[in-house]
Amino acid sequence: MNKQIGVTDEPVKHDIGEEDKLDINIYSKSLIDFVEGTETPITIGIQGKWGSGKTSLINSIHHNFADKDQEYKQIWVNSWEYSLLSSPEEALVKIIAQIINELTAEFEDSNDNGSSTRSDQIKKNAKKIFKSALKIGAAVAAGTAGTTAVDEVFYDDPNELEEDKGGTIKDLRRLLDESIKRSQFKKVIVYVDDLDRIEPKNAVATLELLKNIFNVKKCVFVLAIDYEVVVKGLREKFGEKTPDNEREFQAFFDKIIQLPFTMPTEQYDIGNYVQALLENIDFIRIEELEEKDQEEFSNFLKAILDSTIGGNPRSIKRLVNSISLVEIFSRNKKKLKGLDDVTEDIEMGEGVEKRLKFSLICLQIAFPGIYSLLTEKPDFLTWDEIFALRQTNGLEERIGDNKDPAQAKKLFDRDLKARSNLKIGAKKSEKKANNQLDWEEALFRICYINPSYKLRFDDIKNFFLKIKGLHENQKKLTLKNCIQKILNDISITSIKTSENTSSSKGEWKSKAEKAKSNKLWSKTIEGLENTHSEVFSKGNATSTSGRLTLKNKKIESKNIRWCLSESKGIYLWLTRDDTDKDKQKSHALMEQIMQEKDKIEKDLGVDLTWQKQDPENTLSHYICLQYKNIASHKSSEGWPKKLDKRNSFDEWLEYSTKFFVEYAPRFEEVLEKHLILIKEGKSDLF
């Protein structure tokens, strides 16, 4: 069997017999019937996101009328090609010129008296208009370069016509109308493709000019356009789209487009389409499966696609190309290791490996930020609040420019309950009773601060539930090992990006919040200067507005950090490099410290929060002294029972500072003493 390698991102070419695997023939046939029977002039807008198959659809319409060239004049315009290496004004002139030049080629009907042909009259009138000015929405002057371009696109010899003044769009439209009526064509069909690839304001300008010039009998315009592009292009005219002015945007679109047609991506036979592409590259051999297994496999593919990249044909082609390359890489790796080319990892179970590979590449394409977190911690079932806070810095509970932290926290708690049926801060017994999982809450927190991920939280959660179920179908490998094996292979198709799960502005705090945090750290360090602390002092800290990170010279370990944090309080952070050896050392040190837990807490006079993580899936462990650990007995001294930004700023600042200044030196003294004792007996752990 000859294996196909990759698929091209080209529209279906019906004129050379390419097969429509998305099964949209019924839609193209309906549009063809409409074009044949409709009154004119009319403009049809083929709407859809970039890559949704608009060009393939209008290709199929064009192909149908190609055999009827005596009845239908067809003109194909690629607006994006004209925008390359041209100013917006020049591109606009060239688009109109192509349509006029192709039309006038049919109108060579010289008058008996030898005067200019009708086609010359049309070109001359168009030339006058464009040389005067291009007025589309806001006035756009053609300028010197523009007038030169007008000469070039309408005439080979710029001196052929006299430079007299005059000419209006109305005159041009009248000439075109008369000429088209006299032609033998039933209709003139103009296809304008790739409008959504040019600048939105230029796309709008093109739409307006086409509407004004070619609003004549027998003309049918078929435009490939995305409504959102029109919205962006109208911002200069109407401002940002709001509920108050939404009607103005829609009215403009309705004025240009008399028949909107939305690409039926929800109706695409995506399962069969993807299955056919995967068979073409020999990733699967569906005929080798039992009938019930074929249905199950098809349903699995569709469920993963629905929760990730959806039915966008362009995204699917990228997916198939990624899989094709990964398969080549896997085969070559097996050959280098002396394994059979078709040998599967039998430990993972029949079919599981390829399903998992397909799924994780879908995640890689659809949600690169979530994929990045999976590479950091493959066993997503161990994701917890601490892991989430490392990604979000607690932004989810104070997101946006809301000046009232209590209100922001209330909104987050409400959304958490409404979107995921989870309860923030629930006890383990309560979580278990409600079938609540830590990883689901962590995922919600992570998605909450990224607007696009927040909207698709349910899809992302369902994706991971599918992966969880897939793993349960095999018994030999841990979830972490299953995922890590696939991640190692598919890393070659991952796009390295600075995208994380934070807010779209790239800031996890507003300027006002950063100023408040910086004030806290300034007052805290100032207060600690009057204590015996050697670690928590000026000149010994690196910081963000959410955390101070310090080192202890007496311990001399770059992987033991002393931190002050708004969210975790005072804590010792044990972190290691991403190697199995370092993970085990970090875990062993944490276990060694925990053997001294009772003595440490007795010396300190307060219970601590111990966060020992799974050594297979994390690089960090934490020993925390949080405000909640001391709140019960401090409240008798007038301290608040709870301390966060729901308190007034002055109260939060006062008691946060007091907490750090009073307890950080004691925490340092006690932990330092026990770490030194451990180091004397277990220096290899440092």
C-alpha cells in the first residue's frame, strides 16, 4: 500500500475531479439552483471562519457553470493576492479593474462611425473616477502612486485617452448596465475570495465599492467573507460593537449582502472526513476493526474533535499533517532502536496509543496553553489548588479591573459553582460526597483567567474525562507514563509560544493591585529590618508583586527557597530541576523534614500546612505558615478571623504586614535549625 504523506491546505478543485469528503454537495447544489433562478442584481455572502471551507464551496459553484460559458460569464477575484506588494488604494483599483477588464473583453461592439468602443467608454469612465478620488466610507485618496496604478491596470498606453475631467460612479454603472444587458449572457457571476485575509477596513471598502459600481442587472456577486471581519472594519465608522450600536453593524451587512449563507460546519461529516484522511496516511486501518469497534472508534474521534479543534477543515488538515510527521518520526526511532517498523507498544494496550496520540495533538492545536501545562505535569489527575495557583497567582479571585476584591471573589465563587458544580474550599469529605475532584477545580481556576479557555472549560474538562477513560482501558502503565510517552513523540509538532493561561492582556494583576502588593512588600521588609531575621531582609529578595523569594546562605542550597506570598503566606519551597534524580532528592528531603514535623510545630508554637506532592509528577513541595494557621488564637488579640482582600485595604495591609513581621523570623529560625541538623546527617539531599 502506497502511503500518502500529509495533506495540502488547498480548496477542493472540482474542475479536476477532486472528491468532496465533507459532503457539502447538497449545499453547493442548492446555491447553484438559487443563482440560476434568482432576480438580479444580488450579492451572496458565504460566511464562515477562516479555514471553514468557503473557497471549496465557491469552487464547486464555479465548476458547475464552467460548462455553460456561453450563458454565464464568470470572473474570479482573489482579493488577498492583489493586496500583496500593493497599497490598499492600489489593491482596490486592481480588484475593480480586473472585473471591468474581463467584462469589457466581451463588449467589443464598435460603432459604425468609428468612435470609441463601448469597452473603451467604460474604461475611460472608470479611469476618471479613480483618478479623481476613491471615496469609500472615509475618503481614501489614490495619490500619485494610485493614479499611476490606474493607468497601468486600465490601459497599456497611458496616453491613449485624454486627461479630461469628469466621470461618476453613476455614469460607469449606467454604461456597465447597458453593456451587460446587450450581451448574450444570462448572468455575470463574480466570485470575490479571501476578503477575510486582507485588512478589515480594506475589506469593507471593497464591499462598498463593489456594491456601488456593480449594482446592475444580470450581476450576481458571490463573496467569501466573515461577518467578524466586517465588524472590525466598521469600528472607525461606528466605534466598538456594543448592544446599543449592534443594529448599525448588522444594517451595513444587510445592505451589502442580500443572501447570507453560513458555512454548515456543524453539519459536516467530520467523523468520516477525518477517518478518510487518517486512512490515507496509514495512521489507521479501519477495515481491520470489527463493525462495533469501527463505530466506537469513529465516535471517539468525533468526541475529541468536538471538544478541541471542532470541524474547521484547515485545523483538521494541520492535525493530519502533524500526525503524519509524528508517525514518520516514530517509525524512524524504532528502526534506530532495531525494532520492527510496525511494532506497537504492547504495554499501553491495543488501540490506546493511537487514540491518545490523536487526542493530545488535538489538544496541542486547540489549547496550547493547557497542552503546555500537561507537559509540565502529565498526570492531570494530580493537579490541585497549589498547581493552579502557580499558574494563576490567584488572579481568578480578583480578575479584571473590579475595584472591589470582595465582589471579584464573589463572582468567581458563583461561576465556579454554576459552571462546574464545584464548591470552592470544600473539605475532602464534602468533595468526595459530591464527586468533586481537585483536578477539576484546578482546571477551572486555570481556565478562568483566559477568556477563550473560560468559555470552553466544559469542552476541556470533557477532553480530560475522555483521556481518563482511555487510560482505564489499559492496566500496565500509569496515566503519567502513558501521557509522557506520547508527549515525547509529539513535541516535534508543538508550536513554542509565550501564551499561557493568563488574561488576554498578558497581566495577572491590574496596575492598582500591583501598587497595593508593592506597598505590602515595602512595609514588610521595612518592618523585618528591626528583627533578627537574616533571610527576610533588604537586598536578599527577588520579587514579583505577588511573592518575595529569598535564599538562606547558611543552608547553601539553590533549590531551597524562602518565600513570602499573598496567597500561601510564609513558606519553604523545595524545588528541583526536571530530572528523575532531582525529583527523588526533593521528595526525600521533604520526607526527612516531615519526620521532624511534630518537633518543628512545637518549636514554632503553631501548626503548619504541609504540601508534599507526588514525586513522579511535580518538582516542588511546600511547608507553609498561613494566616489561617494563627487566626484562631490571634483573633482574641483583635486580629481579623480571616485576612484577604475582602477586608478593607488598610486592614489587609496592616495585619498582613504584622503577620509577616511577627512570624517570618520565627519561621526562619525554627526551619533553619532543623534543616542544618538534617544537612549534617544527609548532606547529599542538599
